[in-house]
Amino acid sequence: MNGITLHKHDLPAGLSFGPLAAVDTETMGLDPRRDRLCLVQLSAGDGTAHLVQIIPEALGGQGANCPNLKALLADPDVTKLFHYGRFDIAALYNALGVLAAPVVCTKIASKLVRTYTDRHGLKELCRDLAGVDISKQQQTSDWGALELTPEQLAYAASDVLYLHTIWERLRGLLAREDRTEIAEAAFAFLPTRAKLDLLGYVDPDLFAH
């Protein structure tokens, strides 16, 4: 599959994503405390995607034993670029015990500067800011399967392949609207927000009255 490489258990040693690595996850569901992490997608923004399949030891895999992936997520010199990082950071922390940082989130950036719309999903950002239509058909498929289909791999890759382009557009809008500083503060708080979610402070929100 052109531009997409699947790795079982961990990233290969020596693989570099540069100073900004797009990251996404696929899980068994939408509760990071309950639903296991199945796949971690990464891209350097060069048109290629590396997918790491996390297989539990009970199913013949290595589980959370993925030192190269963990090192990248924790590397202070590599910014991790997410879309809706709040969920992905929590899922990664819960499954692998590593807190991704520093981070950037295109959903937060979009909500700060694209206030003329309430559509901040990745599909909308790909269309509006990258000129690409992506399919969400595989979003609710079984990511826990030991053998993922070509359609699943293509879908998973699409979640990271365009994030660099989207972020460049959003970064320009943040500067134009003088909201870079507050965006950076929100990004810095995201790992803590993910930890609060894992503690159960989703509803009621810790910051609610």
C-alpha cells in the first residue's frame, strides 16, 4: 500500500518524524478508561504514514512493550500534532503509561479561529483547509482484529496524512486573529485535561460550578 507502512508492536529503531509528528489513535470505543488502544498512526507530513498495531499479550502481542513509540511520544524535542488530542493523549497514557507532550491540537485551534462555523471535525478541516475529501466509513469498524483490512489501514492513515497542512493554515489564522498565545496555553494544558478525564472528571467537569 503506497505511503502506508504497518508495524506490529512498535516503531522500528531509528525512525525519525522530525520536530513535528502527526499522531492519531484507533481504539475499541470512545472511553479511554475502558476501550483498549489498537492502533497508533504517525506521519512526518511527508505523504507517508506509519501505523503501529498494539496487540495484547493475551493475543500473542507485546502489549505496552513498545519502547520506540513511547520514546517518541515523550520526546520533549518533538511536538505531537493531534486532532482532538484530548482523547488520544488519554488513550495513549492509559494504555502505554506515557504522557504525550508537548502537543498541538487542530480541533482546539479550529474552535479558536473558525468561529464562523460549528464544524470542526477532521473531515471538515481536510476539506476546507487541505482541499481533500476523506472517508469516515471505517471509523466504527473493529480495530481490535488481529488482521486489519486495507480499507482500515487507508482510513487510519488519512487521519494523520493531512494534519501538517491543516496546522499550517490554522497557525496562520491564530496569528492573524491574535490568538496564538491562548492556543499555546490550551495545548500545554491538554495532557493535564487528559489525566482529569481518566480520573473521571468528564461530567461534571472539574471547572464547572
